[in-house]
Amino acid sequence: MINVSWNRSPSLYACATTSAVPEMAPRHLFECDRDQLYQLMADSSEVLFVVAAGNSDLNIAQSEFFPAAFDLPNVIVAGAVDQMGNMATFTNYGAARMVYAEGCDIMSCAPGGVPLTLSGTSVAAAKVTSLAAKLLALRPELTPSEIVEHVMRTGLVGPDGTRSIDVDRALALI
């Protein structure tokens, strides 16, 4: 299982200068990285990838964010909800296999034990990863796609239609 708390989009590849060599053009580099990562994740069907949705309030299905936009059975995308179960104002949404977890104002610790409060889909992805690890500990024979299905099926539908993880229910029904 791999927690992927980062994403890429074409804007990250833009640069102040353009290259006369097509293989070095920002769009080409973006497409190469996207396609290679997609193939690597598709070929790694025995690995579960828990992917942070991103914090740009964008529809993933209509964007080029990767890996959140990858529609693979071994990928689950984590969006963020607030303490009331409502979709966080910053979270991306619309991925093929998407669940939500609390990702707003979460208490944590920096190195050295310094307390801090964090918000974001990376925080939510950590919670989804934790649930998936617990499921694997209880049932090591589960495949990544079975874990994704179970997490989604046992989630709770929030007031705005989001499906948030329910750790207790997911563990009880495994």
C-alpha cells in the first residue's frame, strides 16, 4: 500500500522559457510523466494506492490532475470533509473511486513534538490509508480492489452527498 499525497498538473510543468526541442516542451514532459506513472500503477495491481485528491476545489474528472484522475481498480482517492461531514471548500472532487475523510483543522505534531493544526487532502489520505492498513491487518488476503470496494461500500453519505469513510463500520463488516 502506498499513500500518494501529491499531484501534478500541466501548470507545474510550465516554465519561463520554451524549448526548441519538442521532447523538452512542458506539455510533452507532463504527458510523459503522466503516462509513465499511469502504466506503473496499472502494472502494480497488487498494490493499493491511496491518493490525495488535491486542494484546488477542482473537478478531477474534468481536470488533468494526476494521479487522482487515474481510473484504476487499485486506486482510491481521498477528499477532505470538515468536522460536520461537509465537503471542505478546498478539496478536489469527482474522481472515479473517491471517498472522503476528515481533513480540516486536524491536530498533529511536527518533528520534536511541536503541536500544529493541519488541513488538506493529504491529511484525509492518511486517514484512508490507516483504514486500509487496518483492513489488511484483519484480512491479509484482500486485494486492493476489494479494499477499495469495501471502504466505499461501508462509508457514510454526508449531507452534501459525499461518501466519508466509517472506520468502525468498515472494520465491523470485514
